[in-house]
Amino acid sequence: MNVVTRRTISGTAALSLALLGLTACGQDDAGKSSGGVGATTVGLLLPEKTSSTRYEAFDKPLIEASVASLCTKCTIDYANADGNEETQKQQFDALLAKGIKVILLDPVNAKNTAPWVQAAAAKGAKVIAYDRLASGNVAAYVSFDNARTGELQGNALLEALGPKASEADIVMINGAESDPNAASFKTGAHKSLDGKVKRISYEQSGEWKPEVAAQKMTDAIRQVGKDNIDAVYVANDGMAASVIETLKGAGLKNVPVGGQDASIDAVRRVLSGEQAYTIYKPYKPETDAAATIAVHLLKGLDVTSIASAITESGGSHVPSMLLTPIVVTKPKVAVTVIAGGLYTAAEVCAAPYADACAAAGIK
């Protein structure tokens, strides 16, 4: 179990101090003590292309830009495993073979990375767990407060149910069991839902795969019956889309379904009323934090002082930067994902969503 100990310094304040520290050190002094590609290159390994579009669309370019702004001589060596654990291991080994000393790793299967991290340490390389907490003695961890994310999801589902919540039968489609974040989302959601709804009538993992989530939703309808499904908690937006289509196919209407990630299709579904909410985790603060820690490590600087929390993992105390997620419902689209610059109003309100945008006051 991962335990988070919070410090009094906020994640934003810690990041600001870190950026100031890097500015004071100068942009171009990374790796003065050693030469070669490892002195100025950050390895970046992301887990998905197909089931979640965020990594290619947001994480990669934002991390590249942030690292470049902090260290003009630094570069990113990037690879995406597209959901394949073996592929990611090969990509990890390739980075070590090149002599890269700092690796940002968002693992496909976080439970199996301890030997990877150990192999990196043997070559003098440090691993930063990005978005998902990799197992092993990682140097740092950057993510959102994932238990809080689950709580917000559960609370938003209760809000969508309104006075019907106490008598509601809930289906839960969780994330992959190999992902520690999914366990935290699930724990947080149960904290909000347990005792507030009639029962959780069906609960399974959708494995972060929309097609699996659709299968599980079909199974839930068969097992508990159409009349016994009042709302569906779904761990992310990709799976929520398939769950919503499955409910439609079964003739079920007005069943609140929630997700996470604030993908543009999910935001549009929220505006149209098909999806009750999503969770917005602003990418730039997370990518900035990851870049800051990576460049700190390239420069040989201690990251403990800039951490906003300490995460206990497998007996290790991991310096962490954990950020705060935001609930997005129809009235909040304008003040969250649009005001935050994730999307423009024109992008969200493309046909056929213009009328829904207008009804929500988005111009």
C-alpha cells in the first residue's frame, strides 16, 4: 500500500521554488560532471497511444517544451509502448544502453518495474515515476492525488443522482489492476459511495480498454437487469464512451455515467448530457513538475527539498509532487478546461455541439 505524507508547502509553491532554483543555476550547466548523451538527455517512456490519446497530444509535447525551457542543451529521447509491457521493457533497456541517466517512466504495468529500476541504479541512472507510481526504489514521483480523484468521481456521481442516491444501484467499471492509480481511484470512489448508495450491484475491471468495458457493461446488464442500474462509475473517459454506447444499445436512458481525463469527446458528452462529469487533471502543471525534477537530477541537485509530499512505497520514502484534480460538469466546462487553456471554445463547440455550448453559456 502506498501512503502519502503531505508537507505544508503546496505543489505549486514547490514547483515555483524549483524553477527559481534552476534559473539560479543557469540553463546550460546540466551534467557538468559527466559527458556523453546521458549528461543532457532525459529518457521519456509513456504507456499508451490507442486507448488514451492524452500522452501523444499533451504529455509528450509539454514535457519536451518544459525541459527545453529549463535546459537549452537538454533533449528528450522518447518512446511509447502502446500498451505493451514487453515493448516498454525493450525501450527502457535501450535508454540504459545509450547511457541515459534520468528516465521519466509512466509504466504499462507498474507492479513489474522494480527489476528495471534496480538495473538502472546499477548503471547510475535514476528513474522518475510519472503519473503512475512504478515499483522499485524510484528517485521521485509526479502525479495527481489519485485517491482524491476517486473521491471526486464518487461525489460527482452522487450529485448527478441527487435525492435518488440513497436508493441507487451502482455499477463500477474500474481501471486495470496492474495500475496502482486505478487502485487509488477505486479506493477513493468507494470512500465517497459506500453507505451513500443502496449498493454496488456489479464491479469489475475494464482494464483501461473500451472494448473490455463494453463487455463488462453488457455483463452487468445481464446479471443485475436493466431496471437495477441507476448510475455507472467508470474510471476513465475512454471506457465511459463505450459504456454509454452499450447503455444506449440496451435501451437504457438517463443513467448518469462519469469518467476521467477531460478528453475533448468526453467534454462534449458532458455538454450534451450524455456523460455526467469528467475529471480535469491539468497537464501542464504535471508535465512542468516532471521536467523540473528531471532537470534537477541531470544537474545533480537534490529533489527532496522541492517535493510537496513523501510517498511510502515498498519501504522507500519517495519525494513526490502530487497535484489537485478538478471536477468538470456542464456548468463548469467554461471555467475549467476552456479557461485553463486545454481546449478553445471553437474546438469544443464544433458541430454538432454548438447548441449545447450555447446552452451552457460558452461562446
